[in-house]
Amino acid sequence: MDTGDTAWVLTSAALVLLMTPGLALFYGGMVRAKSVLNMMMMSFGALALISVLWVLYGYSMAFGDDVGGGLLGNPFEFFGLSGLIGTAGVDGAFAPESLVFTIPSLAFVGFQAVFAIITVALISGAIADRAKFGPWMVFAGIWATVVYFPVAHWVFSFDGAESEVGGWIANDLLAIDFAGGTAVHINAGAAGLALALVLGKRRGFGRDPIRPHNLPLVMAGAGLLWFGWFGFNAGSALSANGQAAEVFVTTLVATAAATLGWLLTEKIRDGHATSLGAASGVVAGLVAITPACSSVTPVGAIFVGAIAGVLCALAVGLKYKLGYDDSLDVVGVHLVGGLWGTLAVGLFASDAATAGVSGLFYGGGLDQLWRQAAGALAVLVYSFVISYLLGLAIQKTIGFRLSAEDEATGIDSVVHAETGYDLASLGGGGSTPTLAGQAHAPAQALARNTEGTRA
């Protein structure tokens, strides 16, 4: 055991854990005032539920020894984390009974747990304003079990680490996903698209201006996400070493370039750069660099981030053209950004980086690119199909979507018996205002409504 590596991984796990409350702020600010608490509760609910499931069987399904074809780890091998606790010290000195590389297995368990948590929480942004909390929790638990845990095995479980035989994407396909472009962002984005189709559009979507109710919350959330993401990416080195430092820098510069790319796109298209655009550009850059952060140079990371900022800024308008209501642009940012970042490995990877592979633009040909594309497509299709069927089953049985009347009243007061802003208690005597809010209004809506935030 290396104490420095252990300290870095535990610190990184804490940073990634902070990302889920950061996501709650980010999403919470983008919805209408009457939905802010529900939106944040969906993130906190995922945090509570997935933590328990991960300890019981999720970790074992993801990192247990493969039970066939690189598709699933043995759910009983580490059930309840059995076999991973205890010490093997000599003469009273502490030493962990079980190691993953140079860190205690339980440090790795904690680090991977927070990845599972935020992946589930990300999905909720696609169904903001209209999903019941109880059915969301049912979906979250089942989805984590049948989608995230197996996909994490595919992508993150390497032969000879915790298990003797790991997942097929990591070991057979040899696609590079350093910190979760496929397992986290494509996975969550595809699920978000499926649920958006199952639940249907919000009342007034495409007709009424639906704007974010609190942009300072959005920017604060984006800042916490950027801060925590250094644990997400650099922590995935699982060691306090040169690779962690390299990944830290590529994460920093790609995110900065994506923010500039998004703001420039807004300025050219709409005539103004917005705070919401800055916050969303941050997230787009973080998403795109996540799979590629160990395989590109710092200059390559600038290209990956800048292109991600432009692509995602344009992609958020697809829902108006294609007719699906992805409330907070999980598809436009996480699915598109994750796909781009995953494919970018096959284009911009340089053998000068620690991953040691070369993409198309660095003389590597198409070999790595097809591997990246195959891995991304497999996760996208699997997640979308299972998520759609699961969401449809919940809708047909216990009901997933809020009624039209309750949606008009406001999900916070109907489902949680609370409001985010009790202005009457300040002595004004008025009722809490309901503000129309929408994360990413299309350009034509901006033309109709000068108070819109961004195209």
C-alpha cells in the first residue's frame, strides 16, 4: 500500500461526491421556481439509494470476476463488500487485507461508488418538471442494477486488477475511456433521451418561454462540477503520479476551451454571450475530455474542448427540430459531448501522452477510432433500449409522469409539500412567484421573447 496514492484517491472520491450536490444546484437553477426542490431531490435521492446498492452488490457486479463474455461481474463475490475489509498487519502495524494496485480495495470501492451516483443523477435533467419522485427512485435503483453496474464492468474492470477477468470493452475491444465518457456520459445521455420520449413533452414546450429561474445557482453548480471533476479525471489515475498531473492539465485546458467555444457560438449566432452559456460550456468541456484526458496532449485537449463547446451549443437545439423534450439538455451536452470525446481519442490521441496510443491525426490510422466508435455505440444502444423499456414499464404500472393539473400547480408543492422560495414569510404577504424557465431556448423563441437566456 502506498499512503500517498491512497490519500489522493480518497481525496478524489470526496471531490467527485461533491459533484452530485453541485449537479443539484446546476440543474435546480435551470428549472422553474416551482420545480427547484424536486430537481435537487432527484440528485440527492440518487446519492442515497445508489450508495446502498453499490455496497450490497453493485461493486461486485462491476468489479467482481467475470461470469461470462466480459458482460458482468459476479454479484456475489463481494456481496456486502465481503472479503474486502480487515487488516493483515504484522506486529500491530496496519495493512489492508485487500489491495487494488497500491491502494486499499475499500478506497477503490468508495471512488467508484461516486461515479455510479452521479451517472444516475445526470439522467434526471432530461425529465425535469414532470416526473414523480417515487417512480424516479424505482427507476434509479433498477437502472443502476441492469444498466450502470454491467456497463461499468465492460468499461472499467481490467483483467488482473480486482478481478481475474474483466469487461469486454476494456480488455477485448481495447477502447480507451479513462474516466467515463461511455460508462457515465453516453450511458446517462442515452437513458435521458429514452425517458424524455417515454414521459413526453412538458406543458407549453415549444410554445411558451420556459426559462431558468436562478442563473446564479446554475453558475455556482457549474463551478462545483469543475472543481470536483479534477477528482473525477485526475483521480482515475489511482495514484499520485505524473499521469494524474497530466490529466489535471488536460482537464483544465479542455474545459476552458469549451467554454470559449460555446460563448463564441452564442455571440455569432445570437449576438450575445450568456452566463448560462458559460456554465453549459464548462460542463460540455468536462464531459468531452473525460474519456480522452490521458490520451491527448494539452494542445490536443484544447481542440477537443473547443470543438465540444461548439458542437454541444448547436446540439441543444436538436430537441426543437426533432420534437423531444430533453428539459435540461442531457442529450445535447452529455450524450453528444460524450460521443465526441470518445471518438476524439481516435482522432487526437498522441503516443506522447500516458495512454500511449496514436489517433488518426497523429499517424495511428483508423485502428483506435473504430474501437472507440464500437464501444460508444454498444453502450448507447444498450442503455437506450433498456432505459426505454424500463421507463415504459414504470409508466404503465405505477405511473411515472405527473398529471397535467399537478404539473401546472408545481411539482414541489404537490409531491414534496414544500416550496423553494417562501417569499410570504419575509413579510410581503404575496405568494411564491412561479417563473417560466427553460435551459436552452431555440433561436426562434429568443426572437419572440427578448428575455430569453440563450439559443
